[in-house]
Amino acid sequence: MSISSIVAPSRRSFLKTSAVGAAALTLPAPFIKRAYGQSRNTMVFGSGEPLTGNWDPTSHTVLSQINLEGYVMGQLFRTPMKPEDPTEIVWELATGQKIVDLYTIEYSLRDGVTFHDGKKFGAEDVKATFEYASSPGRPAAWYPGECEVEIVDDLTVRVHTKKGNYPAAAFYFLAGFLPIMSAKDIADPATLQGRPNGTGPFKFAEQRGNTTVLKAFDGYMHGKPLLEEVHFSYIGDATTRVLALLSGEIDVTERLEPEQYDSLSGESKVTLSRTVSTENKYLHFRCDKPPFDNPKLRLAACHAIDRDQILGVMGAAGEASNNYMSPVKFGYTDLPNYPTYDPAKCQELLAEAGFPNGQGLPEMEFFTSMGFYPKTKEYGEVIAAMLQEQGFPIKFTVMETAAWGARLYQQAGQPSYGDMVDCGWSTGSPEPDLVLRSMFYSKAGPKGGLINGVQDPEIDAALNAEQAEPDPDKRLALVAQAAEAVAAKAPSLSLFTSVLLHGYRTGLEGLVFYPNGPIDASKASFKA
Amino acid sequence: MGFILTFLARRLAQGLLIVLVVSFAIFALVRMAPGDPARTILGGMASDELVEQTAREMGLRDPIIVQYGRYLAGILQGDFGTSYIKSESGGASMGNQDQIRSARASVGSLIGSTLPYTLQLAGLALLITLVVSIPIGIAGGVHAGRWQDKFAVYLSSVFVSLPNFWFAIVLALVVTAKLGWIPSIGYQGFAYTILPAIVIAVEMSPIFIRSLSVSVADTLRQTFVEVAAVRGLGPRRILYGHVLRNAAVPILNLFGVQVGALLGGVLIVEYIFDYPGIGLLTVQAVTQRDFPVIQGVAILSSAIFVVVNILVDLAAARIDPRLES
């Protein structure tokens, strides 16, 4: 016998070894639990963003946490924000609202509602919530300013906005986005931050690593949900979320890439949802410094950009719009003066600005993020190429999200970073001021608009006029005029409206997707 | 015994120096990277004043050497610091200006809760690697130039050509999503370790297979093997007692080096499979500028690397006493 013969098996020993190997392969079987192990009464949601770990709804502006609050927290009303009727209101903790005068709005509240901790909901909770959340120190500055709340009776409150010097009509749509907290929790910040407590269909049960476990709330005002549990799981990678959906580890995933949306369209196991969102994506010009402190140069850049090409890159994830706000917002209209692709007009404006064919322009840095919004690098390259074609000396920089975020906003006492930046703005209400005033009002940030830094008296006057109008019908026209005033100066160019792409398990029925991200699962169930 | 003690003392001192150098390099490099952790924690809309105040409170504006000294002093007391981002409740404090510092998770607890998963994954990956590599590698070495050798070469070539991220996605898509045989996304039991371990094993196996083949083939050509039969030794005794024993030393050293590759592979594989180990924790920490977690993981990784290599050297000396000299 040679050494070779030891490791050159005979047919018999080969068969014997194969049989032993096959048997060995079955050994892990008892440890292998098939996927689809979740109970059919549990819905697992795959979130693309982590939660903050602080459950005070006024402490953050993090989209994933807003999504989770959608299951747990109650609101005075909800606004489904469908393109065919952006102003629809679905009453929840309130049963009606009435503008009493310029600085007063009254809410009638629903009787018989309880918080998850058993406390009865009433006027004191609305008072505590509005006064606490509108105080100047709260980080999530959703409120237009400070307000005071008068308790008329247990189920009636009047919100007074004189203290903050803004019209009470500002709450007409906005109140449909503000989570109502328990007065008892607000009095105890540690409790408020330590666990979520609301009146929504699901109550917080526990945190398991990256998964937040919610259980159906027996005392929900519209009846106990059909689903027993909702698991809210953070899975950072988009591909992993899709694989998890296909394998049955999760039931719903958000933020599908356009290619994933297309490829999943043939999957029988998956149902797709495409929702026009409240978010528009913008190219912001840094108006606080040369060269984009010149409106003609900004308009020239706008006319150099063919937004149809950008939409081609975005595919299913983009929706054409011709305004600074989404079509699901109150007051949306296709603006007659919205900048369109017009190279001749671009050259004309460049010449008027003193830079014929772009000659004399300094190098301009256009920076964007990668990994947060879909396709930013791809369509950013398209924008840079189109601007370069018209003579703009563009330097295109793609940053990792944290580095981009650190340079995004205008800061007091220092020049803004770069000359152009790509960013989206998503809000949870049809209220147009959440976009228009944040982006374009001279007092929104330390140097004007929060990102572009624009300060323009004509834009300010138009924004103040629409905000001061309490009659929604009359305000509609004023909002359009304000948006036209912005378009005439082009401190930013809205490129398109984002579309929320969700995928969920076929057989899961009754989900309602809101255009700002949250999902209503109170009527959802798995079909038998 | 005297050799072992001297050896251990010398290698532990060297190892400590390596860990210190690595920890300082990581400590300094993460602070030079763009992106202020105070800004990340507070969110983009927080004022510069608040960011500066928070950064000063966190000691981020002190000179790096001062920060490092403070960090080392903490480690000596068993305190690896607290995460900038992760909270005890399991969330992340990004974009949150109210976060209570005491509510943030300690790096020790984060590592402690994720390390067992990674050790399980690494252990299974290593087991699969050895089960695949040893028979194929030995057969290839013993039958140099024949089909067993060619098979070892071709298999290694195929394995080494598979990018781990691609292979991971394909495995999860086919085996988990399409066929539904083995679950792999997230973790709800031991079965979730199998596919990630296979991906890492496929990444590590080619080097073991080729090294084992070459090492066995070389040893077989040594004079002491050629004359062993003349000395009356049987083929099994020659193979197991002499050939494999001598071929094992280079493989052991290779194993020590491959621990680094194993740790690197774990990062990508855990992220793709959403496997809740050290790798996923590290990727999240890097994207969120969570300096204390990055540092803690770097120190842990370098310590594992050093300890494994010391053990490898001891084992090699045990197998081949000539190495003691």
C-alpha cells in the first residue's frame, strides 16, 4: 500500500464516505427553522433608518421614528393627502375644528379615549402637548411658534397663537401631524423619553436589539386591530430588506430602489405600493454669497437643467411637479413661471448676469449625498453635465451621508459650504408653510432660508400674506402667488416630487400608506 | 516550561504594543475623518453653538493626545466608554437633541451582546473551511499533477473569484428567498448562521487548500519521507505521523494570518445578512461616526489577532520542537 492509496479511495470507501457525509448533512436539521416562522398575526416592518432611542416626539425629526409614532401616537386628525384631494381630513382625537378669530382656533375632542397606560384622554392632554411642543427649546420645531391653550371644558380647547404672533389658521392642517402626548408624561420628562405612550392602535411592548415590538391596543378608539403585533425592525441595507421580504423574514419594506421596484413587479409573493410623497427634491443654490446671490445666475442654472432627464434616471421613484411643494400639499398648482429647460434663455440670463457663455464664473461646487436618498449620485452627474454644457464650471462632489449632513444647513457667522447642494424636504401635513417658510422665508434660519440662505423682501411679503389669510379658499390663491414669487427668484429648483415605494407580502391587506411615511395598520390583516 | 514562559512574556509585551499602536492609529484617524459626531448626534438643524457646547462636553475639542490618554485611563478601569449613538433602549440617538448621556449604551455591553453571535459565526465558518480544505488540500498534495491536484486548483480558483458580497446576496436570494431551505436574514436561531458562515468559508478556503496542497507535496519530496518506507514505516504512519505533522506548521501560521481576513469578512457578511454581530455593529458605528464603538471593536480585533497568533506560535512549537530554538 502506498501513501497515495490512503487518500485515493476505492469505490466502496467512496460510497461509504458519501453515505456518512449525507447523514452528517442532516445533523443540523433540528436547528434549522424555516423562514416564515412568524405568526400570521404579526406584521414585521423593515425600516431603513434606526430609531432615536428617545421616545419624546418633540425631541427629533427622524423619519423612522415618525413612522413608528404613526402606530403608537394619536393625533387630533389625520390627513391622507391624496393627490385628488390634498385637503381631506379624517377626524381622530378631535371631532371638529373652528377658526374663532385670527389668533384662535377651537377643537372639539372625542370622548371615551384612553392612553395605553390607562389614563383617560381629555383637554388637559391637548393643552400640555401644544404648550410643551411649541415652546422655543423643543428640537422638533414643527410648530409655527409658541401658543397657549385654554381649556373650555373637558372636551373643548381653544388654541391661542397671539403669544407667537402667527395666525391660528396655521394649525388648520398642521394639527393633523402633531402627536398628542399624555399630560402626565409631559410632567415627567424621564417617563416621556423612556417609552412611547399614545392613543394609537398599537402600544409599545419592548425593545429587542434593533427591533421594537408593538402589541395591539385593546382599548383603541376604533376597535382592537386585527394584527396582534407589529415588529418594527431596523435593516440598514436596501438589498437585505428586499431579500428579507422575499424570504418571509419581514412583511413590509420601505424605500425600495426604482430597480428593485421594477424587478419585484413580477414577484407573486410581493405586492407593491407607489405613493406620491410630501417630499420634493431640491437643488439649493447658496444665496448667501457670490455667485449665486445673483437671481439671474440662479435662473440661468435652472434653465440649463432638463428635469425630464432626471425623472428618467429616477424611474418609479420620481413624479413630475412644477412647484416648490408636492402635489399632495394644500395650494399645489403647476406654476406658470416655473423654470423649464431652455438653453437659449439660460445663455441670455448668463449674459445679463455678466458671464456670457459662463466666462468669468468661478469654479462652483455642487455636493450631494450618497446612500440616503435614491439615485442622488446618478442624477447629480446628469445635472453637473447639463450645467457644464451651458458653461457653468461645476465641481461635483459626492459625500457620505454624515459628512453631507454636517455641511447642509446655513450656520450663523460662517459662509455656507459649496455653491449648490441636493436635498429633500418631507413634511407630514398638507400645510404648505412647512415647506415654503422653512425653505424661503428670511427668518427661517440664521441667514434666511434654512439651506439656501435666501433673504428676499418680495418673497417674505408674499409668504406673510398667505399665512395671514384665515379663509382656506382665499388662501389657496395666495399660496400660489407666494410660490410664484419664489419661482421668480429661484433660490432653489425643485427637481421632482419623491415617490414612496413600498413592497409588502401578498395576502397582507388593509394597509394605508401615508405620503410622509407612516403606515396605518389598524385595519390590516393577513388573508387566510 | 521555561521556554514557554519566556515566549509568552515576550509575545504578550509585543502584543500589547501592537494593540496600543492600533488603538492610537484608529483613535486619531477616526477623528480626522470628515463629519463631526456632535453634529451627527444633534442633527443638521442644531445650531453651531449647541454643537460646540456638546462637543466640548464630550471632550471632542481637546487635543487628540489628551483624549487618547483619557480613553486609555478608562480602559485600565475596564471602561471602554459609552456609545455616541446607541442607547440602552436599543435605538440610535442620531438627530436627537434631547438625548440623555446616561441613557447611551456602554461600548462594553454593546460588544458583549454582539460578540457571541460573531464567535458562533466565525467558529462555524472555520469549521466549514477546515472540513472542505483539509481533504481536498491533502489529496491535491499527495496526488500532485493528477486530477485531485487539478480539482484543488480549479476549486480554489472558483472560490477566490467569488466576491463575498455578491456570493452572499446570491446565496440569500436562491437558498433563502427562492427555495426557502435555510433562513438567513437577521437572527432567530442557529440556522441563521449557516449561510453567512458558508460565504466566509468560501472566502477563506482557497488559501488553505492551496497552502495545504503545496505544503504536503513539498513534505512528500523530503528525504526523511522517502526513506521512511525503507525504515519499515507503513504508509499511514508516514502520512499522519510525518507528512501531515510537518505540513501542519505552515498551515497553522497561515491560520494566524487568516484571522484578520476572517474579521474583515465578518464585517461585510454580517451587514448583508443583517446578522447581529460585531461586524454589523461596526458598520453602523462607522456610518454614524460612533467613535467609542469603532475604537472598542478595533482594540478587540487587534487583541484577538494577537492572542490567536501567540496560540498559533505555541502550537507550532509543540508540533515542531525545532522552532523553540
